[in-house]
Amino acid sequence: MSDTPSTDRGALPDRSAGSAAFSPLYQQIKGLLLQSLDRGEWKPGEAIPSELELAARFQVSQGTVRKAIDELAAENLLIRRQGKGTFVATHHEAKVRFRFLRLTPDDGKPVASGSRILDCRRVKAPADVAALLELRSAEAVVNLRRVLSFDQAPTILDDIWLPGAVFRGLTAESLARYRGPLYALFETEFGVSMVRADEKIKAVPASPEQAELLQVETGSALLQVERVSFTYGDRPMEVRRGVYVTERFHYRNSLN
Amino acid sequence: MSDTPSTDRGALPDRSAGSAAFSPLYQQIKGLLLQSLDRGEWKPGEAIPSELELAARFQVSQGTVRKAIDELAAENLLIRRQGKGTFVATHHEAKVRFRFLRLTPDDGKPVASGSRILDCRRVKAPADVAALLELRSAEAVVNLRRVLSFDQAPTILDDIWLPGAVFRGLTAESLARYRGPLYALFETEFGVSMVRADEKIKAVPASPEQAELLQVETGSALLQVERVSFTYGDRPMEVRRGVYVTERFHYRNSLN
DNA sequence: CAGTGGTCTAGACCACGTG
DNA sequence: ACGTGGTCTAGACCACTGC
């Protein structure tokens, strides 16, 4: 099996001629790794095979695998740990959590948090939610409403929409029993890994209902955050509309 | 000059023994490149020397220089252009602008923007601003206030603080004549490149003065953004407190 | 055509974590 | 001692840009 440069690479397309749609080898490897992640071949928190193993599997050099993994690590899908291996990112870790929870106390002191489920129902998707989730109109979705409290003070009111086909069996009871971040639950119970999210933020006056639930005055200024979260392959898997009380908290962001 | 692995590397410290503070070669190269950028050896918009030239200058392989540049490019300090070279990032480009201007129209249609300078004075730094800019208390700062309008509608009210020692000669008149983003002006007139910024966001009710300037009702909800901007080496160079009208605009953000 | 960054390889050695 | 990822090198070839 002594190689020549044009050895067969199995699933990989031939690249010897300047093909019309040129894609670097490491990008193709990255795609294959993404497929494996999506397929659940390696679960969140687990180690993926070593670089040498992957290089052998794909019939490329270690350096090429390395570059593919580098990009996935830069996107926070994988986490490299020197001496130990490369691991699938998981929301069962404080670090990942803070990537998605941007509201932090003004004084920086850590707070105790609690969640109260208001509501969890299966309904037909409203048109706007269906569009954002790329579902057919009126397809089934799960609608979840909750209040998050920090140091006993109600601070976040969330209105969450999930594709019904994927999240069947999600009930208010199962949620009430669960402690920890929602996205961690989604991983372990439904095999859905949230990988990226887009947010649109506005300042809005509190509606009477919001004011009541968050124990603020009607009309007081709230931070409104509309989030669409994506799994592997940029598939939208959650729409989340939240309003935040920013009296003693702020939304932090870094511009790079 | 045929090399042996332990050839002298000029300015670079000897790494042959397992040194106490181990730092990879490419990190040291990155540091040297950063110094050159900070010193202004290569100006924003200009090309830096080719990878091979830099490799020769620093007496390392092209691959090592490449990795240093890769990191600087990932941090948006440098921009690689295949076939042309590697360039110093500049705010004289639409792309860079949108990294720092996160307010966008809800309907996505582009808007005409205009700036009105309210005020530009040299004053003694308030304690909080001095702390954020890492200045001694009561040191001189420039305080600049302006209103940005989108499609003729006043939308952003900014209160900006700059270190007086660096921004001497910045006046309301020079600003009034200038068209374009502030950060581009800072680059060409004062040699200050903004590279990164941290923001803290809240929802607040409009004060009577803010309401008047932004033509909204007193007490209506505004998005409040406190930004600290940094140059090379994470040196704070601007404090900017803005309030945004988010009636027809939103602050967009991506969580990765 | 020459020069730039981009890809790919192969191999040596280092630092880290675990037995 | 071993296996992992991390660094560094040298060299070949590819793709893009501009003269």
C-alpha cells in the first residue's frame, strides 16, 4: 500500500483535475466530521478519535485533519484538551453556558438562579415562528413559557418555541423536575445540540402581563431579546422571545 | 548560513532549555508583529511584508510566521487577501464598520445616516471615566456628544470620552467637516486603531433631555449601550455611552 | 510570468495528562 | 512509558492577482 499522491480516498471526490467547485481537502474532512457529529456518532462530552486515527480513516495526513479540527474548535463545536484528546462541546459545562446567557449582574457577584415553568403546550405554529423554524405553517410546535429568577428576583420572562416533531414528550412535569440549563436537557433528552444563535435586541415598555410576572411597573423599560438557535448544519431548532429586567443586570457583549 | 536547530534567533530568547515561562515561537512572532502594528510601522490599509520576508527577518520558517498571522487575522487585526498580500485592518471599510455598529433596521433596507455634533469640549475626567480609560483622576479628556440620524430620524445619542493627551486638536469644527465613521477619523488623524470593544446593554427610560434630542416621549424605553474600546495591546482608548431608539431598529448579535 | 497567500504532506520534537 | 494534542520545519504544489 505504498502511496502515490493520487491514491484513492474512498468517499472523497477526485481532486486531481482543477475541478469546477474546488474545495480544500480539510474542508471536506470538516464536512465529514460535521456529519458524524450530527449523526451522533460521538455524543456531547465524549472524545472523538485521535488525530492519527482520523487521518488513517480518511486517508489524509495528520496536518489536514488538524486543520479541519482547528476550525471546528474555533466554532466551539469541539474542544481540544492537550494530552487528553478532542471532545464534543456540551452545554453541561459552565463555560458554554455563559456563551448563551449574556445577562450578568452589574456588580459581578454570582447569583443563585431558579426557574419557574408557567406553561408547556403543543400548539400549531404561528406563521412567524413557523417561518423562523423553517416549518410548514401550522405544523406542531412546543410552546414553553417560564420565568427565571436571580437571587429570588424574577428577571427573565421567556417564551420558547420548539419543533414539535423533534421535541415530543417534553412536558411541564418533566421540566419541573429538571435542574440545569435547558440546552443541556435538549442534548441528553432529545439529541439536539445548540451550536450557534442569532439575537435581535430592543428596548420595550413592559406590558401589563409582563409587568405582573416580573414584578415591575407596567410601561417600565425592558430588554427584549429574540433569539433563533441553530444545531449542526445551521438548522434552526428554537425560537426564544425573552424580556429581561435590567435594573441590576446588563447584557454583555464583545465586539471583535 | 546552513541552519542547525539551535541557531541564534536575534531578539528572540533562547528556548532550547525547558524555560520557566514557555511561550511558543509563533506567539513571540505574533507579539513582535503586534509591536510593529502598534508602533505604526505598517499603517491601516497598507500591506505588511510577505510571509517569506517576515520569515527571513525573524529567522523562522514560513509556517511559523503563518500561524502568527493566522491568529492576528482571526482577531481581525490583519486581513489576508490571496494573491495580493496581508493588510492592516482599517475602519475605512464598510465591513469593519458593521462589526462596531450593531444597530440595524428591522426591515433590512439600507438607510441614509447623518451625524450632528452637539458638543466637543476638553474637561477633567470624571472618576468613572478615568477609571475605565486607566487615567489618573481629573486628567484631561475630550468629551464629545452627538446625535446620529438614520433616514432623517434621530436614533442614537452618543456621549463619548477620549484621553486628552492622545486626542489633542479634536474640535467640533474639524468633526463637523468630517464625513464618515469616527473610528476612521481616529486612525488617520490621531493614529489610534480601535481593535476590540466591550459593551454593557440595558433598557432605560428616556430622560427629558434624551427624549427632546431623540424626539421621543420622556420615559419611553431606550436601549442604553456603554462601550469601552481598545487599541493594540488592550489599551482602553474610548468610553462611549449611547442610547438608541429601537422603534424601527434592533441591536443584532451572534452567539457562537 | 512572477509573487502572493492557501493547501498538503511527512517527520521530528515538545508539553501535558494518565497510568 | 505511552498516547494525546501542540509546535516547528522544509518542501512541493495550487489558486489568485497583477503586470
